[in-house]
Amino acid sequence: MTAVVLASIVLTIPFLVAFIGIPLWMTFTRPDAGADHSGAQRYLRARSTRTQPVAGAAARAALDPAAA
């Protein structure tokens, strides 16, 4: 092998270690505790309680058109 090939291999190793090691280090030192979906859950709960009677009335009207 020529000197250029050996130099490129020697220089590749630290870059690969950095590309693999830094994300792994960041992942293991700062693990996610999980996403906080409480705001979304509150929104969906409020939206479903607000639209529930309308959906129920529409379903009853679709099943029994004479009662509407």
C-alpha cells in the first residue's frame, strides 16, 4: 500500500470514532425521559367532550330520520 492509502486509513479512524462515539455519548449521558404529551391529551379530551353531543345527535338522526 502506498503512503497515501495508509494515511487515509489512519485519518479515517478518528473521524469514524467521532461520528459514532459522540452521538452515543450524547444518548447515554442525556436519555430522554419520554415526550410530554399532556397538552395534546388535554386538547383531545376537551375536543372530544365538546363534539361528543353533536356526534351523538348526528348519529341518532342518521339512524332514525323520522325523529329528527
